[in-house]
Amino acid sequence: MSKKYTDKFISAVVKRSGICRATVDQVLPAVFDELRCQLVEGSQCVAIDSFGTFAVVDIPERTRRYTYGGRDEIRTYKPKRQLKFSPARNMRQEIEAGKYDPSRRSFTHHPSDPPLRTRLKMGYNRRKQIFIGQPPKD
């Protein structure tokens, strides 16, 4: 099934770019393999102008309280690493408008674009500490 979607994606790239199918068929997997390698073993942050930022963030050990069926339960979750994607502002605006702007190309920084988010700015958003008894009033 994934081959069907890959073929559709490659056909769309060939149609829009005009690059021959054999070239796209070889380059596209290499690009995504390098993206994966950079996220797993490399810098753990890949920023692409006019597209967005992929980053690996560390989520620390955390505890959560669950109340259900008359029982209180506190669960502890192990620390883990998670992939986050933060779209560039212009891409987010295109998605909201539902209209693709062909004048903007990925990997090209436009003067009106703000700088891309880096890994440091994509950290884990910690919630408040768990509570026992009544929830604290805000």
C-alpha cells in the first residue's frame, strides 16, 4: 500500500518540477533517509526555510494522576524522545488559507520571513506538578 502513495507523491513531484521520474525516484528516498539520519544521529534538528523545523525533544520522567471509577491512581511515565514539527509561518498561513503559493520555494529564505525555530525553542512543555486531594484553584 505504501508503494501506491510513494508513486503518487513521485508523480506529483515530476509533474510540478519537470524533473525526470528516474531522477526523482532516486533522489527522494535519499533526501528522506538523510533527514532521518540527521534527526536520529546528527544534530537532532533540521530546519528547512519556507517549510518548517523538525526536532527531537527529550521528555523527562513524569507522573500523572487519574481518578476513575472511585479509584485514584498515580502513573509514572518513563522519559522518552519525541519528534516535533513546527511549520514555518508562511506555510501555516498557506494551510489556513487553503491556497498554495508557488512563488515561495522550500530551502529559500524570503526577506519577509521570520527566522525558523531552533531545537532550543521547541522544548518539552512541562505541566504543573501533580496534586493529591483537591485540585489547586487558579
